[in-house]
Amino acid sequence: MMPLRLYLTIVLIAIAFSFTSFAIDTSPHEDNFLQCLYSYSHNITSISKVVYTKTNSSYSSILKFSIQNLRFATNETPKPLVIITPTQISHIQTAIICSQHHGMQIRIRSGGHDFEGLSFVSNVPFVIIDLTNFRGIDVDVENRTAWVQSGATLGELYYKIAQKSKTLGFPGGVCPTVGVGGHFSGGGYGTLLRKYGLAADNVIDAHIIDVKGRFLDREAMGEDLFWAIRGGGGASFGVIVSWKIKLVQVPSTVTVFTVPRTLEQNATKLVHKWQFVAHKLEENLAINIILQRLDLNSSKQGEPKSTVLALFQSLFLGSVDNLLPLMEEKFPELGLVREDCVEMSWIESVLYLFRFPEGEPLETLLNRTLAAKDNSKAKSDFVKIPIPETGLEGLWPLFDEDGAEDVLMVLFPYGGIMDKISESEIPFPHRYGTLYKIQYAVHWHQEGDEVEKLHINWIRKLYSYMEPFVSKSPRAAYINYRDLDIGVNNINGYTSYKQASIWGVKYFKNNFKRLAKVKTKVDPLNFFRNEQSIPSHVSKGRK
Ligand SMILES: Cc1cc2nc3c(=O)[nH]c(=O)nc-3n(C[C@H](O)[C@H](O)[C@H](O)COP(=O)(O)OP(=O)(O)OC[C@H]3O[C@@H](n4cnc5c(N)ncnc54)[C@H](O)[C@@H]3O)c2cc1C
Ligand SMILES: *[C@@H]1O[C@H](CO)[C@@H](O)[C@H](O)[C@H]1NC(C)=O
Ligand SMILES: *[C@@H]1O[C@H](CO)[C@@H](O)[C@H](O)[C@H]1NC(C)=O
Ligand SMILES: *[C@@H]1O[C@H](CO)[C@@H](O)[C@H](O)[C@H]1NC(C)=O
Ligand SMILES: *[C@@H]1O[C@H](CO)[C@@H](O)[C@H](O)[C@H]1NC(C)=O
Ligand SMILES: *[C@@H]1O[C@H](CO)[C@@H](O)[C@H](O)[C@H]1NC(C)=O
Ligand SMILES: *[C@@H]1O[C@H](CO)[C@@H](O)[C@H](O)[C@H]1NC(C)=O
């Protein structure tokens, strides 16, 4: 906590600002911004250690550190004038206040996994608040809760929980390097989804710094704002510093399996059948499908270069002895046998499900730069009616095209508790009636516009092929699989509610209305904004 005197100073400055005209300078006032930072800091030594401008030798490594998608790490990618890696709440408060005073936009970064780079790229003069130093995790086993700061990764969180208890876990994403800040504020799901819901469903308190620089907990921010940041995307509302979460019960032994089937091994029929089975299974069992291209090395002229591999990957909260009869009853076609299954602890299953070999040390979960970096583009869909076999058969040839060398299509079953949580409980609305979610992703390693165009065009073609088979009016999407193709705000001018609802209802359905109301109340002048931020009803006319 900061001293009361400083807090009051900031509040007074904030109030003073809210009465000024808010004409935003179009020219970057980096020097003035820095002066402002230093003059409002109670400890100049402290803030100077966390402020990087382009002249600092480590500016570039700090910027690149958590960028996952190299598409947004080229020489042409717009760079921040300043990066701040706060170590204290007051650093964040000062940065928010000074940015408003000197016409800088803020981008907030936790884990840097945004699929469109929105946490670290902007076309106007901007500052990055990078929360990498805010990654404390405090696990309370007795009360089955934890406080976790936004800059922590999911891997760090899971590791810390498992260190304290073998029978507690948390229902978040699969990839250990994803940041808590973006993940929780956009929903966040993983293999415990069917039993425990989203990460955001299990948040019970939070600390946010709002546009006036105020530090607010759940009680102080009120239920509307607390609702909005659990799935509505954090970046529209303020800087969320930490989250209090409910931990969930996991058995000390879980069972995992990965069963691969190619098209030649009946993958089409199995995927088809899975659509009728997976969402109805008991909620202790989640079977995902990962669809990949598998290159064939002996193909003849005119024959396909590749086949499709479907990996049936599963987490069962129980023993192999209980799993086998269940699979025999519900999904015998898959032909699961004991040898496919491995029993392990929940924390080991986290590594397994991220496809690490057995025996990988748990400390790997603490590595923030695990994945080899490359370029990618992702999209999402929700399926409510099973896709007919002919629909699947029409899909496979796309996997054989140029541009599809490195693609992933992941099918995540719904049902279970997801059917029981109301659509308006939190902003994430994709609940009852959803059979499964699809994530599409295409990756490539080479640089260059042509290569990028080839891959992005390919995934757009795939998305357009899928249209008849997925949710309609709206064709729903998941905000954490950010996709600017579905609509963007006018970032340098006024965005009407109507314009923003083009993408807004896809992510949030009817909840978009309430999100805009909350936004209007907490950030009426639309300071916290990006290409897909919630619009304020009163931001008209403001540049
Ligand atoms: C390899 C990979 C695997 C993934 N796996 C999964 C998965 O299994 N399940 C799943 O649900 N999703 C998954 N995702 C998507 C992931 O959940 C989102 O990209 C998420 O937003 C990333 O959070 P972040 O903090 O790492 O990202 P960032 O890029 O730091 O932030 C994402 C967005 O949130 C905002 N934001 C970040 N921190 C804060 C904060 N503290 N306060 C306010 N706003 C903030 C940013 O400004 C930005 O708009 C995956 C993504 C990748 C790249
Ligand atoms: C100022 O910050 C520095 C570095 O964080 C610290 O060493 C020092 O004790 C602080 N001074 C005061 C007066 O708090
Ligand atoms: C960046 O450079 C400035 C000017 O040399 C210096 O005052 C500041 O401490 C540096 N910041 C960091 C984080 O090293
Ligand atoms: C559990 O919560 C109660 C009430 O909030 C608190 O008094 C107690 O200290 C907590 N237990 C631990 C181990 O922190
Ligand atoms: C594919 O399905 C057919 C009939 O449904 C079955 O006879 C055959 O064994 C299956 N092949 C494999 C590899 O599972
Ligand atoms: C084809 O060759 C590549 C590289 O040599 C190998 O990785 C791949 O597994 C092979 N595919 C098949 C189906 O044998
Ligand atoms: C993290 O993982 C990467 C990729 O495997 C590796 O190169 C790096 O050395 C690891 N870092 C640490 C600190 O172990």
C-alpha cells in the first residue's frame, strides 16, 4: 500500500484532470510525460529503475521478452515511446495519470499472448505498462483460495498451487506461458472446463487501478465493474493488478491419454461420433481433439501430399480402472486400451497435456519463454449442431493446401457445468447449447509479406468454409482468441456503439450492452482503448 499522502495527491491530480478539457495532443510528448512521471513519484530512484525509453540498452529485450507472435515484432511494427515495468502500485497510478495529461495511450501487458498483439502495439504514441514484476502468488490452502498478480503465468500459478497441495488445482488454460492478466479478464479455459467452468468463473475478488488512478477492490469497484473484468477483456476498464481465485478440488491421481487416428484409421467417423458424445460425458472426463496435418512421404503425382491426424487427448479426474469401462460404454469406437492411459498427479497432467514428454521436471512450468516463437494467426468458432460427415470430408482437402503446413484445429467439448451457468453470469456468454468450441491456428516461420498473405488467406478460407456448420446470428467468437478480422474500432476517432457491436456481439452477445454501460460509467472519455475495446456512449467527438 502506498502512503496516504501520495494517494491523496494522486486522487487530487486525477480530479483536476477530469475537469480539464481533455483535448489530446497529437504530438508525442515523451519528455513531458517522463517529467510528469518523475515529478509525481515519491521516490525517483524507485521509478527510474522501471522506466525504459528507446535510449535504454535493454529497451528492446524488455519489449521482445514476452512477445509470442513474431508477426508483431518486425522493424515496421510500431514501438512504444516508453515501457514501464512497475514494481509498486504507485508506478501504475502515476503512469495512468501522466499518460492522460500528455496524450499518450496505454497498452497493458501481462503475458503478451494476445493473438493480435494488442497488449504491445498501437498506431498512436503509446506507453506499455508491463506487469512482469507483478507476479506474486499467495496460496491459502486452508481456505482454498489464492491471490495471484496479473503478471504471473498460468504455469507459475499451477506450480505454486501444487507445491502447497496435491489435491487442489485451478481451471485455467493449457499453455503455461499465458499471462494471468489477459487470460482471466477474457474468460480463460482449459481441461477442467467441463467440471469447474472458466478461470473467470472462479474469480472472487480483484484489485484494479482505474482511469483516475484509484486502487479499488471488489467492494470499492462495485459489482458492475467486477462483472465486466471477468470476461469482458481487462484493457477497456483499467489495470487489473491482482485476482483472488477459488481453488478447485482435484484427485491426487488423474488419468490422461492421447490416441492418434489418421483419416486412414477412421478419423472422420470418430470425429463425427465424438460430437454426439463428448459434451454429454460425465464432467470428470474431457476429451479434446487436436486436428493436424501429417505429411506423407510417399505420395504420387496427383495424390494428396498429406493426411489429417486427429489426436484424441484427454484428462480424466479418476483412475484408469474407472475410465476404461466408461469409455467402453460411451465411446467404444475409439478403442481405448489400458496401454494408452497414464496415471499421474494433476500437476504432471498439466505438462502432459501441453505435450511434454513424461519425466519433464515440474520447474519447466516456471519457464516464461517455453515455446519457440513464430508467426501465427488464430480464429475461433462455437458449434451447436454436429457437423455431418460430408462436412468433415470437405474440410480435409484444405489441410493439403499450400499455407496449411503447420495448422492446428482444436475441438474443446462443452457441456457439464458450462450448461448450467447463465449466459449473463459474467460477460462470457457461450454456455448452454454449445457442443464444443473450435480454435483454428496457422503458424509459419519465414518472414515476408507474401508468406504472411498465403497463411492468413488460408485460414480465412478455412473460416469461410466452416460458416454453414457453426453458430449463427451472431457467428460467435472468443475474445481470448482475438481476431481483428471480425471487426475493429476506429482507433483514431469516434467509434459508435453500433460499429463496435459488429465484433462486440460476437464475443459477448447481449452482454455487450451491459459492458458498454459499465464502460460509460467507469471510463466515459474512453481513455483505455484499443482496436477492440468496449465503446463509451459519451466518447463522441473526442479524438
Ligand atoms: C500459445 C497460446 C496458448 C493459449 N492457450 C489458451 C488456452 O488454453 N485457453 C485459453 O482460454 N486461452 C488460451 N490462449 C489465449 C490467451 O488466453 C489470451 O491470449 C490471453 O488474453 C493472454 O493473456 P496474456 O496476459 O498472456 O496476454 P496479453 O497480450 O498481455 O494481454 C491480452 C489482452 O489483455 C489485456 N490485459 C493484459 N493484462 C491486463 C491487465 N492486468 N489489466 C487489464 N488488461 C490487461 C491486454 O491489454 C490485451 O488486450 C492461448 C494463447 C497462446 C498464444
Ligand atoms: C527508493 O527506492 C529505492 C529503490 O527501489 C529504495 O532502495 C529506497 O529505499 C527508496 N527510498 C525511500 C525513501 O523509500
Ligand atoms: C534508462 O536510461 C535513463 C537515462 O540514461 C536512466 O536514468 C534510467 O535509469 C534507465 N532505466 C533503466 C530501467 O535502466
Ligand atoms: C481463512 O480465511 C479467514 C477468513 O477470511 C481468515 O481469518 C484466515 O486467516 C484464513 N486462513 C488462512 C490460513 O489464512
Ligand atoms: C474402421 O472402422 C471399420 C468399421 O467401422 C472397422 O472394421 C475397422 O477396424 C476400423 N479401422 C481402424 C483402424 O480402427
Ligand atoms: C515424413 O517425413 C518427415 C520428415 O522426414 C517425418 O517427420 C514424418 O513423420 C514423415 N511422415 C510419415 C507419415 O511418415
Ligand atoms: C526455457 O525454455 C527454453 C525452450 O526450451 C530454453 O531455451 C530456455 O533455456 C529455458 N529457460 C530456462 C530459464 O530454463
